[in-house]
Amino acid sequence: MAILWLLIIGAAAGFFATRFMRVETGVVQTVAIGMGGALIGGLVLRALIAVTGALAGLVGAVLGAILLIWLLQKFGPR
């Protein structure tokens, strides 16, 4: 059940991040971006703030996904 929850949160975070950054990606890439963003954002958010909950996790995941997209655009393959 935890993996399913990770996929759902990753898909939502990736969707919001790709729309915010105006990036066109496929479903698998969107979910991967969201899951990577959730990992990055979750670690950063938990290190900075001692707040837990689904909403805080979603916010951290979206921020992490946005950071990941920016890094890929800046330093990724051209």
C-alpha cells in the first residue's frame, strides 16, 4: 500500500510541477519527476521544518519536483 501511495503522490507532484514549469512529459516521466521531487523535497522540508502530514508532504514533493526540473533544464542533456 505504501508503494501505491508513493505513486499517487509522485504523480500528483510531478503533474503540478510540470504544469508550473511548463514542461511536456509523458506519464512515466511525470511520475518519476514527482517521486524524485518527493525524495528531494521531503528530505529538505523535514530537515528545515518539523511538520508532518500529507499536505506538507505534497508541498515538499511539488517544490522538490520543481527543483529537479530546473536542475534538469539547467544541467541536463541538451
